[in-house]
Amino acid sequence: MSLHGVIAAFADPEALTQAARAMRDKGYRRMDAFSPFEVRGLAQILGMPRTRMPWAVLAGGMAGGLLVYALILYSVEIDYPVNVGGRPLHSWPPFTVIAFEAAILGAALAGFVAMLWANGLPRYHHPVFNAKTFTYARGGKFYLLIEAADPKYRKGLTKGQLTRLGAETVEEVEA
Amino acid sequence: MQIGEGMPQVFSSNANGIARFVLWGLCFFAIFAAIGGTALLRSGFITGVGRPVAQAVPFSHKHHVGDIGLDCRYCHNGVETSASAGLPATEVCMTCHSQLFTGADMLAPVRASLASGQPLQWQRVNSVPDFVYFNHSIHIAKGVACETCHGDVDGMPLMQRAHSLSMEWCLGCHRDPGPNLRPPRDVFLLHWKPPQDIDEIRRSLISVLDIHPETMTDCYVCHR
Amino acid sequence: MSATADRKPVSASDLAALRLAAVGREPWRSLDELADTAGFRRFVEAEFPAIAERLPFSLDRRSLLKLMGASLSLAGLTACSEAERIVPYVHQPENLIPGKPRYYATALSSDGYGIGAVVESHEGRPTKVEGNPDHPASRGATDAIMQAAVLSLFDPERSRTPLRQGEPASYGDFLKDMAELAGGLAASGGQGLALLIEATTSPTTKAQIGSLKQRYPKLRVFKHDPLASSANEQATTRLFGRPLTPVYHFDRADVIVGLDADFLGEGPGRLAYARDFARRRRVRRSADTMSRLYVVESTPTITGAAADHRHAVGPGLVQGVAAAIKAALEGEHDATSLPSLGMEHALVDDLHSAGRNALVVPGAHQTPFVHAVAFAMNARLGAVGNTLDFIEPTDAMPIDGDLPAFCQAITRGSIDSAVVLGCNPLHTAPSDIDVRKAFSMLKLLVHSGLYRDETAFLAQWHVPAAHELESWSDIRAYDGTASIVQPLIQPLFDGKSMHQLLAALGGEFNADMQALVRRTWAAVDEPAWKKALRDGVVPDSATTAVAVSMPPDIGGPTRHAAVADRLELRFVADPWLRDGRHANSSWLQELPRPLSKLIWGNAALISPATAQRLKLENGQVVNLARGGKDLDAPVWIMPGQPEDTVTLSFGFGRKIGSVAALSGGYDAFALRTTDAPWFADGLVLTARDSSARVVTTQHHQAMEGRAIVRHATLDAFRQNPHFVRDGVPPPPTESLYPDWAYDQEAWGMSVDLSACIGCMACVSACQAENNIATVGPDEAALGHEMHWLRIDRYYAGPVDDPDIFFQPVPCMHCEKAPCEVVCPVNATVHTHDGLNAQVYNRCIGTRYCSQNCPYKVRRFNFLEYQEFDKDSAGPQQAAHNPDVTVRSRGVMEKCTYCVQRIAEKRIRAQIENREIGDGEVVTACQQACPTQAITFGDLNRKGSGVAREKAAPHNYALLEELNTRPRTTYLGKITNPNSRIAGKPGTETGGNG
Amino acid sequence: MAEALGARAENAVPRAPVLRGHHDFPEISGRISAVVLQGRLPRFFWAAFFVCFVFVLLFLYSITYLISVGVGAYGINIPVAWGTMISSFVWWIGIGHAGTLISAVLLLLRQPWRASINRFAEAMTLFAVAMAGLYPILHLGRPWFFYWLLPLPNTHMHWPQWRSPLVWDFSAIATYATVSLLFWYMGLLPDLGVLRDRAMSRAGQLFYGILALGWRGSAFHWARYRTVYFLMAALATPLVVSVHSIVALDFTFAIAPGYYSTIFPPYFVAGALLSGFAMVLTIAIPLRWAFAVEDLITLRHMENAAKLMIAAGMIVVYGYASEAFFAWYSGQPYERAMMAQRAVGPYAPLFWVMLFCNCIVLQLLWLRRVRLNMPILFSIALIINIGMWLERYVIVVTGPSRGYLPSSWGEQSLTWLDYGILFGSLGTFFALVFLFIRILPAITIFEVEELVEEKGGGA
């Protein structure tokens, strides 16, 4: 029965933010925080690099649009060129309409998938759920988790530091 | 601790693995289904290519064409003049079989047909939908050989489809007829060996026979 | 069609060549060759089990099935199905190649007169009737009724078996009875026996009756033709001492006056007359001349619509008007008592200046006096012998009287057994003679007809008659030219021809149809006989004109006292159903009437003013009473109808046959009396507060000021040949899109609105050629009718005396087709030769194309209007054209320029490695058109017919400002009114809606 | 006068807050999830659902009848080959737009009041788009071939005809449906986590747990989540505009009088918002009352929706005006005649009723007391829903019925099937809404909590 880390519950976002900042100043790196809604800036404090999600979305959009436009071009120019209403084979104005829709679709799908991928979801079983005090669903509680794998992690010491930072409860989390 | 009182560890530790497996599985299944479906449409299961069709009279093109060497037109006499190549009337069969194999059991239906006047019933092998108007005479006239579409019938004990006869397949030739052309005098030959200068010949055929591929993909060429 | 016939390209203008192309070279052999007996029958039987099951009697089933085509020829009837059966012949007939149609010349009967036809046959299955270019009454044209012949041939409701007292019996039994009868009669010399025949000009019938009369001296022969009029016979007998028939030459006439004469729409010569008339109305250059037509008529007709001056008067007033014109012509000015047109003098001057090139035409149903006046005027002008000839009547039969006489004879007891051939007196008799009572007094009544009609129900013996496409016969045209009627197939339901029955009556049983006819023409040797069969006419059989001298006294008008506050009554025959004999033909029921555009029923036509006065509106039911008889009819307000005149049409109100039962309308015979067969007065109209459904295909009659039918007078055209460009937005010259190159053929069509008389033959031909479904009255009322080609009819000017315009509207085949761009599945696209192709099997039915078609020429299969699975489609699918796909439910369709004909000619041309000749491709509408208003061909070919037409100065495209670049264009309508007569369109152009 | 009333109204009613009363987080998540988990539903909930279900059955019957008989069973004909299928299609698409606008555009504009209504607005969008997506298929003559609009690797060389607005439609609607679904599901993730943890049964835990994908509210997740959520909103905004513009192009692209009008795209979008917000109110007003959540879905929401309605509505009114003006100004006899016929022709009654609903009744929303009076607001919303359906129908039929050639002028008359499918789809729509309310949290828990947090526990 190995140890995943210790989790501390705080009363409100501000407390959590301060605790997180403090622990980071103490040199802890492998931390995570949990809240019923986004606590602005918390991720940065915990040392999250600037997210690359926008690039994924952009790439998805480009891919969608270009692929579909290419498909259209192939169909009307190469595979089955046919005189439709005396219009030119390459009638770009209508084609761009469809390409635009495809771009949006590609971007949205890419964004969604990238978000799950980067967040490692779905992850149905996670150690944090083992914490008795982790009642995320109840709302109103804000948690800070220090992983046992953190080099600076010392069982008693870390728990003490969290308590001093005003944690309502501090609990060890089994892996 | 009872359900609903926190304790959010709902799933066992192998749930993650299962989830991953299911997700990847779905992706691969989708891809496989797409590729498989595309292939299936063109396979013999759908097109019936290479599947001999049972007939009331097990007529063998292998025997009559391959061994004896009958000309296609002996039986399919409309092929040069009409849209339909035509099937031989019973009396055509009997021109020979009144002398040969007169007692053969497999020919009983033929004799019966002649006697009773009830026509023979064949299962159609090379059929196209009824909204497709195929004309044999023009193909013959423009140097498209029998074997180009019907294959090596002299090797078929029972008639079978040599090609899918799908629109895709038809258009393949209608867009670029060149590779399937031969001098019209040779269209009834089987296993025809192209001469050395075949490309030259085909180029000249296109102009001599006044073939305009750009007009051969018009809808009404086949659909009216 | 034999290959030899088509080695050389055929030109439509070259009639002889076209005949060769159409009729084929191989001489006619025998019936067996055509519908080859055993083998053919069996293989079709094997091919169409479903049809076999549908037929009640095995006997009929055989005879039907023998005629169905091979599976190949029926391709297109079904959707694709796996493992179809194919069935070869047992004995393949010589010179019959499965998949190649063949053409045979024959003649179809129109009120007893012959119109030459060439019938297309697929493996012995007649599918399409075309006109015979060599036949004087056809000249290559057909009318709607001829087109429908193939449909009635395969009508499953035709009488299928002889009936004795209404019970199925065999023809053998019938012959036994006849034998007994004949025995008895031979002794009594035909005492008490009478024949009642329908209108016919058959020399064979004449001969047979002759011989019968020798055999039975006391035999009496009567004729019943509900649509005939004795006026001409009376008039000519009075004037010339013997009955003569006038034959007109409109191609020679400069000025024509019609006295209630619908010579373009009625009568055995109408197709030829229309051709001649139109020839003088074709204007291409300012130098061209035109004939002028004055029409005085008592109900709107297509002749009136074609007139330069039209004047509507009550039918009873026509003879007064005629007298007035005659008086003016003869310079009597004391004719003040006579009604005035306000234009006699201009008219008369016109007549005088035309001299022997003038022509006055009396209406067949008008009084003998009108005929006499007309003939007298022609004689005075010297027209007789030029624009008008008299010939011996071609329908002369050795007859002893008409239906009333027949009935009197019965009631007097001098007739106890009668044979009724063809006609159906119980339905078509005037209401003042009780035919039922008379007939039920008969000991023996034998009836022969296509259907088990009213008379058949009363008869002791009913024998199914052979359809004219099934029988051998002969028939004379309006000018006396004889044609041999030859069968296209063996009788489907074992029907017997009139000749066979007459022969049986004469004790000659089981006579061969062909032999009976051949006997009449024994004088003709075998080669000539074969030639006559192939050509469809017997050479030099036309009756020659006789010289006549006009007596000074032509007698006076029959008294006509107009009764105040009473209405005049005018009868007409329905243009398609005639006296009701075609009532079971869905094609004809659903074919819009030329002027009223009514379908699936008739209505009582009244003028707008009368309607206003009597506060009547369309569809309102009124009760019409006269002489103790009355009927209820829905009212239809008809612009151009004379005041206080109600027009009723025959042909409806029959419920015999499931198709006829669908139709609405009334039976006008209920008001007809012997003394007033065609018009009468003293009609009492009382409005009912109910209304009935009247189905029409056109709801708006005005052009709304849009330049749709562009028209001008001849003078205006001479001043400005480009009048079609006046007062209309100029057509756009450039397009946003680069033009596509059409470097090979570029198919196009031109329609001459001056020539179009709105006779609807083209629409019917289109329906027959393209397997167009009929939808029935309920669907049609919803606006679901399917005709690919429609004829729009517009009124302009005063509503009581409007100008009437016809405009045939097929698909325009726009080069910048709006329909194509909006189709999401490429179901309608352009071909290299500029056709706007419609691919049925690709259509998913979004109907966007129709929404986006400015001409609304697209038609949609809202429901499954015809069974396209050949195993359940039933016998009528035999009338289908195997070269055209039968469309399923949910699919859009439209005019394709008869693409199957283009493809067929194209393939033949390519096999022969040549260009398609000009006029080689003939569309169905073009081929049927009596006035050759439609020209079709290759626009890229220098000097092609269509290119010449489109080069005319008054060529314009419909809605050209939309820049759809239509391939179908129109020649503006040019009329030739007399400038001295006011109230006619002057120089204004464009659609003066 | 109206101003005076408005002024007095100002004094009478203070500006309604976004949330009323004091809230804390457990209370909110508890109340919202209770509806789903304990099935704390008003008494007549299931009765209402049953009524809707009857209409679902009608829908199914109508569709079966249609497929077996053919589209001839509609009132359509030549010349008017389009009918209620198209007008209802446009109407449903329009309704969908409000949801996307609330969730996406207001999100971008940082409008806090959206929080408590965006969830069911998005759901409404989904169901409306689902209904809309059915119509073009039911409209086809051969519905079983609808997939021919897709570029599939077939053997009969079938490609979509990319120039056709119907193909644009197809792509637009498919995209719109997918994006809306993703956006909605993303919004649901955190709340699904809540439900998972509050679920009372194992089944509930598994159901919501599987859907929640193991969401645990990690700060890192929140950061990426928020970024993508905003980006999706940014994508959805041009999408929603493009979708209805393309629907409008179905008409604008055509050459028929009454269709060929370049004002359509913008005014269709405005019309979409109008009908969309009308439908939001039609659902929200009963909902907040039935579930006693007036303190979460407050008068403020209702009033803002009403304000947006009048804004969009006035654009629509302008659209009508300019359409008529340009018909006259173009000098085209066809356009002019069509316009005249619209006002006096056979379809004139519909036209005038439409104007009454969308132009006259709309003006009431200028009055604040009307905006704050729920019964009146509700009935106005209903009237405008009807008016907007009529608008689409009038556009669809009057053009073709008065085309270029008077010989082909004609009208269509509706059959039972037209009504059957229209009301059937309405019933299906509301049935889906009911199911949604029963199964998923109709109010976004985490955003409301965020709101509470920002407002420091509400007003």
C-alpha cells in the first residue's frame, strides 16, 4: 500500500491560492489542486506552462478546411468533371462555403480531443478519489495535493506545513 | 462509507485500461469499417464477378467456343446490328444437336423446348439495371471486343461475370477508351495478341473511328 | 427499321425519304411474321407470368402474351433486380432482331374517315403511332386521339369474350346461332333483319353490305353517327341535285371566311387543312405574304383563336350573318334587316380583291342554308375549282336511314332482329327517341364493340370487336384516298372485325380478316398490293373533283326566332373523347382541352358577361332544361363565348370503364333532340347553390403585361421585323461565367407561334413517346399533372372578345441552367451537345430544380404514378416505349428533347461513321405537329432547319432577360388583321396582358 | 406615454439582480442535482411528458405514412414544390441559434447572467437542430437516398454537387450539430463529476461516472478546459452566423421571385435570434416557476432575453421593409408582382398575421413592465414563435406560387401530414427537453457556483 501524497482541504479559493503559492515557495513542485470551478491563476502558481491548446485548434481548423477543399477540387476537376449549369468546374465561391464549415468542424473536434488528451482524460480511477475528505462534489471545499513523489516531500513535515497554512483537514492519500 | 457520502473512488483501478481500450478500439473499428466497406462494394460478393451461375441447361462456352471454336455471332446474331446481342433460339441449338448428342440427358430441356414450343429459360449473367441502356452494336463497330467485357468465355464451363459492370468500371473505358480498342475486324477474337505497334494503331483508331471520349461520359449515353 | 433504309441521312422535308426511313423496305409478308405465333407467345408468357395471372381467361392470356416484347425490349420498366430471367425464341422470326423497332403503315379511323399512320412496333408490340407522310389526311402529322390508340389497344377493360345474354360464351356458339339465323333469313330473304353500322368509309364494308343485300333482299341497313351532320348533304342535294362533299385548299386561299367552321379542329381533313393553312401563315422576311382569316363562330374554337378577325355570335345568328355577308358581297344594301358584324364591307372588299383565291367555309353542323350561302359566295368569287372542290361523298354507303328511322321501323314491327356494329346508340342517341324501349322489342340484338357498353348490356349477343391496330380493313380519307388498314398484332382478346361479322352474317364463317379485305381489292395485283401496304395508301384512289353549276336560287334560312330571356344551346363533341368512345383512355381524359384547359370532365361554357348577369361563377352547378329534358352541369366562364349561349360537349358522363368512371362532367346527349342536333334555343338555366369540381391545368389566363407571347401585325412586322425586341428589356449579352464550348452538335428547338394552333397533338405525342404517367383527376386537381410539354393559353384584350395566344412550353434546355446548379446530387447536368440531361436514377427528389426553374417545366412523381416493376405492372405496360426509363416515385422528370431518339440516331450515325443529318433527329412533338410549328436540330450545322428558323428577325427566347440562354426559342406571333377594321392589336408588341 | 410608464416602472421595480438571496456552494449543487438524483420533480411533470409523448407517436406515424406513400401526401405541387418541410426546417434551425448565442457569444462578452440559463439553452439548441436535421430528409422524394449528399466512395461515381446550397446546408447543419454537441458536453463535464459523486445508486455512479470521464476538478484541467471552452465559443459564434446565412442562401441563391433577395442572410440570422429567444422564454418561464428556481433564473434573465428579442426583432422588421422596398426599387415586374401578390394574393392572410405577430406585438417589449410580467412575456413569446413560422412559410410559398410565367401560377394547400409532422416534431422536441431536465442538470452548477463566489454569496 504505497502513498500517493497528502491532500489538504481549504475553506475558500483565496486560502487555497495562498497555500499553493507558499508551498511552491517552499520548493514543492509535484502538486495539484482541486476546485469545483476554476480558480483563476492557480495553474500558473502550480507551475503549469502556457497551454498549447490554441495551436491544436488552429491546426484542426486548417486541416479540416484544406482537406475538404482538396476533396472538392479532386471531384470536380479530376474525378468527374461535368458541365453543371454552364458554371466553371472550379467554382470557388461555393466551395469556400463548405470548406469554411469543415474548418470549424475540424477546429472544434481538435480542440475537444486535445483537451482530453492533454488532461489525460478519461481517467476513471485516480488516487485522489481515495481521499476520504475529498468531497469535490459537495462543493465549497478547495484542495491542495502534495505528491509523495515530490523530492521535498517529508511525511510529517509536509503535513505540518499544510496545517500551518490553514488547511481545515490534511489527509494521506493512498495510491 | 455509503454511496453518496463522498468516497468518490467509483471505478476500480483497471477502469482506466478498459476506457483506453474501448476508445482506441472504436477508432480502429471506424477506420476498418470504412476501408472494408469500400472494398466490399467492389468485391465479387457484391458484383458477382467470378461466380458461375447455374443454368437449366449447363451450357458450356468452354466447350462450344474453346474446343469447337464457334463464332460468337453464330448464337448472338444481333450483336452487330442491335442493342441486344440476342440469345439463340432453340432451333439454333437443335441445328447441331439434332445430329450430335441427340440422346444426351443434359440436352433434354432443349429437345423439350423444341417439342413443346416452351422457350428455354436462362439466368442472365451479364445484366445491368434497367435504367442503363447498353448498345452492343456501337461497341462492336468501334472496336471494343467481346472479351473486353465478357472475359475469356472460352474458359468458362458455366457463364460467369468477368467484370463488375459497375458504372465505375464502364466509365473507366468511356473516359479513356484507347487501351481497350482493337481493329474492328478482330473484335470477335479471343486471347487476341496486340501487335507491336498497338499504341500507334489505337491512336489511329481513335481518329479513324471518330471516337470522342469527351462525349462518352454524357449521362444520356447510358441513361435515358 | 431496316438498316438499308438509313444508309443515307434522311431529311424531314424529304417526305419520300422519311417514308422509307419510317416504313422500312422489307415488303409486308403475313400476320404470322409480325406477331410470330407459338414461339413468341410462349416466350413472352414465360417472361411475364404476372401479367398472365392478371388476365381472367386463359384464352385471352395467350393472345395477349404473344404480343409482349422480349425482356430486352421492356428494359426500363423495372428497377434492377438480381438474376433476371432471359428467354430466347424457340423459332426466331426472320428479319426480326430483338432490340430493333420496326415500323408499319396503316390508317386509323377518325369519325369513320382514314388518317394515315406509321406504327412503331417492338418485337410485335405496337408502342407509338406516327403520321404517314404519304397520306393526304396525315402528311406525317397525328392528333391526340391517334396517339392514344396504343393505349386503348392494351386497355385491360376492353371486352374480352363473346357474351350470350351477358354470360361468357365462345365465338363458336355465336357462329352456330348465326348459322341458324342465316338459314332462316335465307328463306325469308332477310325479312325483319336490320344492320346498324357506325360511321365508316370502308370499301370492303360497302361491298359486303352490297352482297348481303343481294343475299337478303329484304335486309335493311341503317347508320348511326352521333357526330355527323346532314346539313352539307341537304344543301348540296338542293343545289346540285346530288350529295357532294367540299374539299378545301387553304394553301391557295388568300382570304378565308369561316362561318362557324372549326376546320382546324374538327372534321376528317383537319390535319391536312391545318398544314395548308399554316403554310400561308409562315412569315420570315418582310416580303413574305400571309393569308387572312375571318371567323364568325358560336363558341370559341382553335380556328377562332387562329383568326385575324374573330366574331362571336349565337349559333342561331350565324345564318343571318352569312346572309348579311352574302348580301354585301352581291352589293345589295337593303339588307338592313340582317344582323351586322360592323365589318362586312371591309371583309367583302377583301373577298373581292382575293377573287378566286378567296374561300368561304361553312360549319359542318350549321344549317343547310349557311352551307348554301357559303357555296354560293365561293361560286360567285370563282373560288370553286380553286380553293374549293366538290367530290362525290366518300362515306357513301347503301343505307336506308338513320337511327330514328331504325327505331321507328322496330316499333312498327318491321324489324325483329338487328346487328349493331361499333356504334353505341343507347348512349349516343338523341334524348327524344327511346332507343332502350325500341331495342328491347327486338327478338335478336347482336352487338359488336370494343367495350361492353350500354348497348352490349341489352344485346343477346355481344362480340368483342377487334381494335383497329388488330384488324385488317380499308378506309378512305376525307378526299377519298383509300388506305389498307393492317394489323400490328393479332387480336389481344380475340376480337372480330366488322368485316368478319358481316361475313358471318352472310353465312361465311371463320373468314380470314385479310382475305375479306384482299377480296375487295382483287383488281390490285400482288406487287401493287404490297406497295399499298408499305406506303399506307392505295395509289390514285383519291376521288376526283366534279364540276358543279350554282343555281341562282339557294333558298332561304330556316326560321330562327330568338326567344327573349332564354339562352341558346350549342353542342360540340369533346375534341378527344368525341361521342364518348374514347372515354376510357386516361391519356385523353387528362389531356387539357385546347381552350378551356379542362381535364377529367366537361363543363357548361358561358360568356363572362352572361355569367356576370346571371351571377354565376366557375364550378357552380346549374340546371339546364329544354323541351322537358334537363341536366345539371358545372359552369365554366369562357372568354370569347358569345352572349347568352351555353356550349355543352358530348363524350362525358359515362361510367363504363374504370377510367371513365373517374371523370366528372355530364352527358350532353340528355339534352339533344333529333330536330336540334347541334344547336337550339329556348334553353332555361337555373342556378343551383351547389358547386362541382372542375379540374383545369391553367389557373391564370393573362400575361400580366409580361413579354411572354410577343406578337405583332403583319404591317408592324414589315415596318419593324425586330418587333420582338420592342418595349422589352434587352437580353444580357455577357455572363459572369465563361461560356462552355459546344463544338459538336448543339441541339436546339424553335417554335413558330404564328403556326401553332394549340391542337395539343404535340403534348399527346410527348406523353406516348416518353412513358409519361397520368395521375387522375384528384392528383391533377392538386397540381400534380405530369405533362413534360404544355401549351400555355393566354387571353389578351377585352374579356368578351379576347385575342387568344398559344405557347407550347417544353424544357428550354438553358445553357446556363438554373436547375442544374441547385441540384445537390448531380441528377441534372449538361451534356456536350447542350442537353439539360435529367438522370432519374440519380435524383433524390429535393425539387430544388423545379423551384429554381423560371419556366416551371419540370414535373415530379409525387406518388407512384405508374408501376415500374414489370412483374406487377399489368398489360398496359405493353404500351410503354422500351427506350425510355419508367420513372419511380420521388423522382423529378422533364422534357429531354427526346434524348432516346437523339441517342438512337447518334449511335447509328457513329456506326456508319458519319455526321447526324439535319432533320434526322425528329422529336415526338415535332413529328406530330400538323402545322410544323416545331423545328429541331443542330444549331452548329450551317443552314440547318433550326438554324434558319432562329435566324428569323422575330426569334426570341422566353424570359431571356434572366440570361438562362435557352436552346428553345420562339418566333413571335404574327397576325394579319385588316387595317380597316378597328379593335384589333395594332403595332403594339410584347405581351399586352 | 410609454416613456412615462417605463420611468414609473423603473421606480417601481429595482433592476433585477442576476441571483437573488444568499447562496453557498453545497446548497446550490445540492438543489440542482437533487432534481436529477432524487427526481425531485413537480407533480405534473410526467403528465406533461405523457402529452408530449402522444405527439411523438403522431410524429412516428406521420413519418411512416410519408415514407410508405410518398411526398405527394404533403400539400406540395408544381409550381409550389416546397412547403412546410422547408419552412419548419428553417424555423427549427432558427430556434437553435439562441442557445448557441447565449452560451457562446455571451460567454465571450463575459455576460455573467448567462450562467444559469445557458445549459438548457444549449440543450434546446441540440434538440432543435435534431428536429431541423430531420426535415430536409423527410422533404426528399426518395428519403432513403439522403446519404447521396455525402462524398462516399461508391461504385456509381456519385459526388455531391458542391455548388448546390443544399449541400452547403448539409455541411453547415452537420457541423453545427457536432459543435453544439461538443460544446454542450464540455460544459457538462464538471457537473457530471458532481452528479457522479452525489449519485445515490451504483447505477447512477456508473452512468454519470462514465460520462464524467473521471473529471476531478484539477487546476491544470481547469486551465486547459477554460481555454478550449472559450476557443469553442469563438468558433461557434461565426458558425452560428454562417449556418443561418447558408439557410438563407437556399432562397437567395435561387432565381425565383421572392427568393432572390440579398437581404435574406442578415435578416434570417436576426429572425433566428428572435425566434430562438422566444423559444428560450417559452421554456424558461414555466421551468423556473415549476422548479422554483426563480432565484437562480431571475427576472434579470427574462428581461435581458426580452431586450435581445426586441433588438433582433427590429432588424427583422427592417428586413421586411427593405425586402418590399427593393422589390419595388429593382423595377423588376416579377418581383413587384410577387410582392403585391404577397399582400393581396391567396396567401395574404398569412402575410398579415405574420406582420402582426412579428412587428406589432413585438413592440410591446419596449415596455419594461411587459418585460417583467411573466404571463404576458410568455404569451408574446408564443405569438412570436408562431409569427416566425409563418414568416418562413410565406417566404417559401409565395415566391414560386407567383413565378415568372402566369400560366404556372398556383397555390398549395396543406394536408393533415403537414400538420402531423410539424406538431409531431414539436411534441418530440419538448419530450426531449423533459428527458433532459430529468437526466441532466438543467442549470450549470459550476458556473453558478463561480458566480456566487464572484458575487461573494449573491446580492
